[in-house]
Amino acid sequence: MLWIACTALIHTSFVQSNKGYASKDFPTLGIKTNLLQDASTTLNIGTELRLSKYLTLDVPVDYNPWTFAGNKKMKHIAVKPELRYWIYEPFNGHFLGAHLIYTYYNAGGVKLPLDIFAELKDYRYQGNGYGMGFSYGYQWVLARRWNLEATFGFGYVYLDYTRYDCKTCGRKINSESKHYLGPTKAGVSLIYIIK
């Protein structure tokens, strides 16, 4: 409750001190790459578009087509559109977000940190995921056209999948679904402001 009150006070102070600030002075469009995804060999690109004085729409797309030694894979394509509310101004400072999630995946033979989906090291899973979540983030202005962003999100994902006996094209064991509640996004992104 104290956090909400502090946020409202900061926002009100900014609005009152910047009544004459023209919204055209804010950046309106940026492209970005999530450096954490890049480090995990996942190709990704995102765009962020200013919708109003305090709202932007962020649309990242991730794609991982790789199979590694021992048939280890985290193949997927994912999109996570997010509506962001900026506490101070778009593309600068704190923001709160609400995102949707869709992913198609084919994964197996890998061990994830904290034993998330522990059976993934012994089986191959192929299916879809649908979800939603909330996030918090912060952007730093590095230069006139360059920003750096850190964000973390938490939410719910419904996974429907087919589980296979081996990590290649083995015998189908069953089709199931699973409910996941936990981290849904993490990023350290480099952003180029187009305009």
C-alpha cells in the first residue's frame, strides 16, 4: 500500500511540474534486443511504440531453431505483447507492465536452473503455451538514441503438450497439460530509438 501511495505521489508531482511539456518531445518508436536471450542463443527482436503520454506497447518476438550436441534443444517461437505504464515518461525510468504470452515449443535433453521443469532433461516436450503476467522494469538513457532496459515479469502459463519417450522422435507417451505460475519474463535489453 505504501508503494502505491509513493508511486501516485511521484506521478502527481511530475504531472504538475510538467503541464506544458509537449508529448512530441518524448521518443515514439524503438527497436530492441534482449541480451539475456542473445546469450542463450535465442534470436529476438522487439519494437516499442508510444501510444500516449504514459503508455507504450512493447512487442518482442523470440525464435530458437537450434539443436545442440546430444540432441539438446529449446526450440521455440514466442511473442509477449506488453502494455506499459510509465511512471515518469516513456522510454525513461520506471514502468509497470501487463503482458500476454504465446509460445510454440519443442524442447528436451536440457536441465533448467532451479529445477524448473525437471523432467525436461529426460523427455522431449512439444506443444503450446498461453498465458499472462505483470512486470516491472526500468530504462536508462545511454545516449540520444540508445537506451538500456532491465525488466522482470511474473505470471501464469497454461501448457498443453505431447511428451515423448526419447529426446529425438521417440515413442509418444501421452498428451497432457500443465499450469505454471512463476517468472514469465526477464530481460536486459539494448534499445535503439528510431524516432
